[in-house]
Amino acid sequence: MARSFTEREKENIKRSLQEACKQNWTQYGYKKTSVDDLCRQVGISKGAFYLFFESKEALFCEVLCSVQEQIRNAASKIIEKHKDKYGVAEALKLIYREYDKNNFLYDSDSTDFTILMNKLSQEQAGKILESNYMSQQLFISQPYLKFKVDADLAMSVIYSLIMNIKNKDILPYHHMETFDFMVDHLIERIYE
């Protein structure tokens, strides 16, 4: 007979599974992170795992969307505090640093990420697309910010800046200082 968990235990177990998933995904990737390993780390049976998530993919989808939401909320607070292009620059610096801690956020062209995306249900894939869209809106939908350039160009520059993290190991200069320099100089060309 399966053990029942209190509501508090359920919350703690679910949070622990998410944290273990995030750590293992960052360190080993999606494919090499097994439900068995996650359960062992959290101290539950594999059967108990399915009380919390319908599949490994459901957990990964939730972790990805949750991390994106946390980053989006933190960036939004910075933009709200500094309602100008300099707030955007600070928000971008925060986002870049969070991407640096969580490589699964930018490794979307890897075989590992493709395998995950192919296993997601339509609903799960839709959640990820919606989360990505909401992140873009952070830089587009602020009434006090006006672009100097076409909005698509601005979003392409912002995306390119953040995705430069993929090159961090081959840059001849420290990648965070390089990113900060680029943001500080390009923000003047993107926003009024």
C-alpha cells in the first residue's frame, strides 16, 4: 500500500524534486537525468514520483517554466524600479547571470534539448512557448519605453546579447564584463 503524504510533505517533496531536477539538468542534461536518480536524491519511491508529476517531461517542463518565471519576475521588478533604458540594461544583466547559472535555459539547440522537446505533449510545448513569449513582452510592452529602432530588430539584438553566453568559454576577455559592456553601449541605440 502506498504511503500517503501530508500537504506539507507534498509541498516539500515537489519543491525538492524541482530543485533536484534543476541541478541535475544543469550538470548532466535531460537525457542523463533519470527519474530513479531524482527519487533517490529526494528520498521517495519511483511510484511516489508519479503522484507529483505525470512524467519526467512534465517535471522538466515545470522546472523550465518556473525558472523562466522567476527570472522574468526579478527582471520586471528591476524595470519597474528604474523605468527607463537603464532599468532594462540592469534587467538584462540579471537575466544573463541567471542563464550563466542554468545552462538548460540557453542550450536549446543541443540534441539533449531536442530530445526533451520531442517528448513533450502539445500542452507542455505550448507552456514553454507561452513562457518564452511572456519573457519577450517584458522588453516590448512597457509604456514608458520607446524603441529607437524597429521592435523586431531590438528583440533580435537583445536575444543575441543573451545568447552570446554560448560563447563564454571562447571569449578572450571575461564574459560577464564583456556582456555588461555590450549592454551598456547598445542600450543607448535600442531605446530612447
